Amino acid sequence: MNELKIIANNTTPAKVDFNYKEIEEQLNKVLEKYKGLVFTDETVKDCKKTIADLRKGQKSLDDFRKETKKILTESVTVFENDCKVLYKKFDEVIDPLKEQADHFETLRKEEKKKSVEILINEVRETYQLDEKYRDKLVIEDGFLNSSISITKVKEQLSVMADKLRAEQRKEEEDILTIIFTVETVNKEAEINLLVTNYTRLLQYEDATKVMAKIYEDASQLVKVKEAEKLRLEKIEAERIAKEEEEQRLAASVEEYAEGELSKEPTQEAISEDAFNELPTEVALITKTIKVNGDANQMGNLELFLNAVFDKWEEI
């Protein structure tokens, strides 16, 4: 289309010559007498009429401007309409060609996409990427441009895969370090931290922070474990002391009971005077005593009562 040259045969800039100075001078004189006009009850009617007259003059000027502009731009409007007709003729040919070009480009990208997908699978296998990192190696928009060759795409994929493999190896090393650390801490402190709780953190935290977390959790767990151990030891010591006290009390009661039962009744010498009067009974005293204790203590108390008293009654 280089031979298509558009030439303007005649262009005349729009120009309007009217009595601007004359109107300006007259307008200044007319408007001057209205400056400083004050509304009062006496002048309100004249003031409103003045405003109406001034607006009529203003409208006349604006109507003159619009009408003159319309006359001046008639040729411009015709020119624009002619250009639009010619422009549309281009579209009538360009649109079908553009549609074919777009269809051709779509087919080209689909074919190239298949080739790139094959390359991606090859690179994934070559660099031995696991599922997590394989999914990060994807087709970028620029890969499908016609300006970039398959060879260049393969080079870029290799660079990306090499970086991903380095990240994968670091993650594997971090996981092994975490596992070793957890197992070591568990063995030394005799605790049971779960490895999965810390390997999972590697998705969000740096390995250094995860290691610090392991030692922090281990320290807290050891403190809890020691506190629980002290609590159980205290309970056991109290239990043993209680058993010893109960055994001591039971032994005392049994010893006392055996001593009382082993005594033989002694017969005192009866004097002749004793027959002069009959013996009298010893006065009995009744007391109510409230005792609190467990089953063992109550059993020991019963033995004691049987050994000491001829008669006693549980109320």
C-alpha cells in the first residue's frame, strides 16, 4: 500500500473577521453604568429588568458564535465523513484476514504447547524432580511466542529445573537433619517428640527456626516430665509414710492386747474381817467418744477395745 498516497488538494484554515473592537467598546460603556447597582425596595423592578436585558445580549453573542462555528466546520464534517467511508473499506478486507491470522496463531500455539509439554516431562525426568517440584515446572506465556525457539525454551526449562532440584535437595537435607535431631533429643531426654510435627513446619519456616523449635519444645517437655516425677514421688512418699504409721499403730495395739491377755489373775489374801461385810461392785463410768479413721484404723481400735474393756458398744 506504499503507492497509496493521500493528498489534500486544498486546505484553508477557518478564519472569522467581525467588528470585535467596536462591540467591545460599546459593551464596556453599556456595562459600566450597571456596575455597583444596588437592590432596594425602590429599584428591585428596574434591577430585574436590567438582568434580563443583559442576558438577552449575552445569548445573542453566544448564538452568533455557534452559528458561525457551524458554518466554518461544515467542510470539516464532510471531510471526516469521507475519511470514515475510506477507513471502513480497509476494515472490510482487514477483518477477514485478521480472523484467519488469529486462527492460524491459535493453531500454532497449540502445536508448540504440545512440544513444550514434552520438553517439560523430559526435563522433569532428567533432573529427577519429585511431585512437589515437578508441579512448579510449568509452561510460561513467553514459551509460546513465535519469536522464541524450542531450543531456547529447553534452555530456560533446564535453568528452572536446576534451581528446583537445588531447592529439593536442600529440603531433603533439612528433613534428614530434623529427623536426626528429634531422635537424638528424644533419646537423651527420654521424651517422645513427633518427627512429623517438625518436618511439616519446613513448608512455612526456615530449617534453623524449626531446629530452635525442637529444642524449645524438648526443654518444656523435660520440665513437665520432671514436675510430674516429683509429684508422683511425693504421693508415693506420703503413701509409704501412712502405711508405716498404720503398721506402727497396729503393732502397738496388738502388743498392748497381748500383754493384757497374758496377765494371770492374782488372789489376794482374805482376812477374817473380810467376812464381816459383803464386797461391793466397782462403779462403772460411761463415756461417748467420737473417733474418725479409715477401715484399718477402726479395726485396730476394735482389737484394742476388746482387749481392754469387758463391754463396749458401737453407737
